[in-house]
Amino acid sequence: MTSYTALHDPERDGADYPVPLDMAIRRARKVLDEKAKSNIHDRDQMLRAAVGLELVLRDLLTALANEAGR
């Protein structure tokens, strides 16, 4: 058992919802553009950027796997 809560836990969070690839790409680009404006010296903004990017990356990978039939 770890002394922290992981950002993503498949048992806790369940399976990723399969988002269509075009939607996942659009969302990833939007979040990437938003988070690029974050202040690198602001811990809260960096934490929010990391979480937001992790979420869209997870959706993007799931969409790519679905597209490839995996």
C-alpha cells in the first residue's frame, strides 16, 4: 500500500470510456493549447495542467487502440 493516492487507478476509476478518435484529438489539442498558457512557477497551475493532460492522453490512447481494433 502506498502513502498517496495515485492519479489513476484502474480498479478505482474503471475502464476508460471509448471516445471517438476525432473527438479525442480535438479535445487533446484544446487542452494542450489551454495548458500551454500555464505559469510554470505556479504549483497549482502545473498540477492542474498535469491532471488535465493525463486525462486527455488517456482518452487519446484509448481512442487509438479502439481504432486499431485492440
